Amino acid sequence: MKVQLRYFASVREAMGRGAEERQTSASSLAGLREELIALGEPYAQAIGGSKSVRMALDQVMADRDMPLREGAEIAFFPPVTGG
């Protein structure tokens, strides 16, 4: 299935771009993240297992077990703190 990927903040910097469209066979957000990390750099550096990364599915915060669908928009970004 085809999905839209968006990258924000330090993830965007590590990726060297803010967005891309990708074909995936993953059925969940966790599967997509693992699939991307397996591609190597820059994905491994930006969203690798040791990185604390949040994900949103269609502009709603989502946990890693959320299922994907054709045309979904997935955003990756670091945890945000504020005061």
C-alpha cells in the first residue's frame, strides 16, 4: 500500500527532507517503523530503535499497534516538552 510520510524537528533534520511517499507492506505503525529502519541510513539514524520517536496517524497521536491503511499520513517527530 502507498502511504505519505511526514518528518518534523530533529527527525526532519536527520532525514534531510520533510516528507515522502512510500510503498509499504507493513500492517501497523510498528511494522512500518521497522521496515524503514531496515533500509539503513538515514532512516536508522532518524527513527532507529534507540531513538525516542512519536508517531501520528492521519494527524492523530497513535500507538505503535495502530493499523495502516492505503493513503494514510504518518508523521514522525521527537517527544516535545514545553513550559
